[in-house]
Amino acid sequence: MSALLEIAANSFQSCMAAQEGGADRIELFENLAEGGCTPSYGILALVKEKINIPVYVMIRPRGGDFIYSNDEFEIMNRDIVMCKQLGFPGAVFGMLDAQGGIDVARCKDLLSTCGDMKVTFHRAFDRSKDQYENMRKLIDLGFDRVLTSGGEPNVEKGKDAIKKLQREYGKDIVIMPGCGVTSVNARAIVDYCDVNEIHATAKAQVSSGMQYSKLYFTDEWYESNMHEIEAIKRSLL
């Protein structure tokens, strides 16, 4: 059975690699080092012009935890409005309270702002205290899917938890494994967890064209790699 492949793309170039590599959907963000933040208007506008596969935009004003100030929450609302105006079909966000529960009231507000957009609750879920209780809350709120590594650092360590979540809740919400997915393990994770979607960054280091460089500074960066995306996609067919 084939599975849908979502690529986590941290730049316009990564979006192009995802599209050319055969990905089915993109999660678009910036700031990979911080786990992803909301991308700039410039990237959003260019992606909307040149990318033809569905793109869901991460709504996250900063790195760190998932408890947000009133100002940060307002920023998230405005970013969703901007994404709706640009015509993006989906958004990705997550909010917790200080005790590790889902911030139900604020999630409900952002879901209302999203309207008919598809919405994924991201890996803030893996930082929550009780995954089973919190999964039920996300279902009741109306989230379409949850991105998770099973509460562990990667999908290999969390695959048993993901399998249990899929068995318990998969009929009510899409359970999408992510973090540590590669062309080597993607098929096995899909089969073991019995899921229909999977999420990968498919990142590779990009060499800088700088001929002059100073010590203690890094010129290289990471982007999604088209060949790795193609390999993941082939394994899922």
C-alpha cells in the first residue's frame, strides 16, 4: 500500500526539491535549527506562485517552548490570516499549557481563524504529558492530523507508541510519523505503524560558494535533497 509523503521544507529551494522529487505535500517553515518557525512573506508569495503541490504553512513565532504570550498569539492569528489571503490550503501549529496539556482555548481560537483550512498539530504533541488524553482533545477540537515521533527523539524509538496511537485513534484523526524518517526506514515505519502518511525533512548539507571565510563562522546550511526525496517516495509506492 502506498503512503502519502509530506516533506518539511525550510526554504524555497527545499520546496522546489520536494516538488521535483515527487512529494505529495509540503510543510513550509523557516529556521530549521530551532525546529521551525513561520516563514517570511517573501517565501510564501514565491512558493504560492511556483509550487503546484499542496503547501501547509507552519505557524510558530519563535523557537523554544509552546506557551505563547498574548502578543505572540496575536502574531500567530495574523500569520494565519495572511496565509489564508495568499490561498494556502493548510496550517501547522501547536500550543501547550504549563502542565503539558493542550491549550484548548487558544487552539480553538486559531482553528476558528483557519476556517476551512486543513490543520496539523505539530510535534508540540511530543512534548505533552499524556498523549492519549491530549490526542482525544485534538480530535474533539477538530484537528485533521497530528505529526508525532511518539513522544521520543525520533520515530525509531517512538514507533511502538505511534503504532498504539494509530490503533486507538487512527479512525478519527490522521497520525503522521515524523523525525528521523529516511529512504532507509520510511517503508518499514509505514508498515509497522500501519499509517497512510509520513513526514520527512530529507535534508542534506549545502556547500557555500564563499572563497573567503573566517574561523568560528559556518557558511554551510541544510536544505531538502531531491534525490533523497525521490528515494523515499519510491520506497513508499
